Amino acid sequence: MRNAFAAGVIAECNTPSHFFLTGDLGFMALEQVREAFGSRFINAGVAEQNMIGVAAGLAREGNKVFAYSIAPFCYARPFEQIRNDVCLPSLPVCVVGNGGGFAYGHMGPTHHALEDCAAMAVLGMAVRVPAFDEDISPLLQHIHGPTYLRLGYDVRPPDTVVPAYQAWRQVLPGARGALVALGPMAGVAWTALQSLDEAARPAVWAVTELDTACPPPPLCAQIANAPLYVVEEHVREGGLGMTLAATLLTHRIPVHRFEHRHALRYPSGRFGSQDFHRRESGLDAASLQTLVLDGTQ
């Protein structure tokens, strides 16, 4: 997805008032951004706290700024700077975290981003989690304040067409409730359930904007008499599941049954690939298919 992000930045944001900062990362992906932006592309080095401060200073001068790094390095390490320098004055800085969830697999928990959406949302940042490569450009067009952009892998089924961008999109029809997935997990769920009969599976919805948590009427109708499954590669606390549950209660939207699958951190105490950690949390395609089939019995 980072290649789509680089292309999107060049297409949508290559203006004199846009700056791009990187924490000495992005090789084999950001070279074209560097060439397009010229002096507006700054390698801030392995100094993420300073990078956020510089981004905030540039934004105070009327610019829009991207600050890019591996997800945990750009949201956890400079948390105080994001809060004080970016969020309190509400500056147009987009913190871009590449490799959300377990994406950096074998590098271990220091390189995983499991609570990033909650951490950024609690500061008042708009949290954006593209599900597919095509989501990048529409999201980049609407960055006007403190924003966290979480990048992952587009894992939709082969030879499929993604519906036009919306914060909530149905990507696969189904007649037994709905499965709501945050960002790239929509592609995992789409792959897992497409082989099931439509009558035996829930509709699959992709959610890409965490702060736009009110489900659309068609989804509300689907879950009135059938299960709602919420799937995210993020811890339970502060993620899509909790946000959506609060919204459903606040708006008194009836739900037949609520099932939440989320990152369990490290139940075995072992570390491995992204696929390994997804299996441990029941977030892989086989586990999601079993979850849905068990719910029909």
C-alpha cells in the first residue's frame, strides 16, 4: 500500500504548500516523492520526536505536512510532540504509519502497531485506515487537520473490483447479518467469505474512518435480526469495536448479536509472521470463515 500512497501523494499533494518528512525510512518506495517534492522532501533522520516538531513548525507557517515512518515509531515514540505540537493547536499534519497491526511480523512487538488507532484518536486526530490501494487518493484529498493515516496491505481477492470510496462500504453481499472490518481486514474477510453461499454468509463492510462510526441504514437493517461481526487488527480497547458499540447504544440501534474479533497481543508468548499473529487472534481467513459458519448453527 505504500507504493499507492507515494503515487497518491504525488498526484494529490504536490503543491508548494505541501511538505513531506520521513524518519529515514521509505527506501524503494518514496524516491519518486523525493524527486517530485525536491526541497520540500526532508529526511529528518532517526529522530521522530524532532520530526514531529519540525512538521508542526512548517504547518504553523501555513503548509500541510506529512510525517512518515514505521507505525510505532511515528505514533508511540513522539506521542507527547503529537499531542502538544500538532493536536492542541489543531495543525494540518498527517502522521503516516506504515505497517499497521502485525505487519512487521518477525521484527517483534516493538515494531507492531496494535493500539495506534486508539492512541491517536484519543488525542483528537482523525484516524484513517485505507482498506484498498484505491482508497489512498480520496483520503488524501480531505486532510485538513491533525490526521493519522495507517497503511497496511491490500489483500482483496484477485480480479475483484473495489466499490467507489466511502467511509462505510459493502464489498460483498450477504444475507446473514454483517461483518464490519477495519481497513485491510476487509480484504481478509472478503477472501474468507466469498466462497460461501450468499444466503449463508454475512455482508462484508469495509470501514476506513474510525471517527465516522455511525453505520448506514442498510447495515442497520442487516443486523436487526442477524449477527454483527466486528473484525480489526487492533486491540479491543479504543478500536472500531468499542467505538461502534458505543455508537449503537447511543443511537439505540438494535443489534441481534455482537461478535468482536480483535488483536489478542501475544497469547503464546511467541513472535512470528503477520499470518502467525492473525491466526493466534482468530483474524486469519480460515478463522473468520469458521466464526461465521458457527454462527449459523
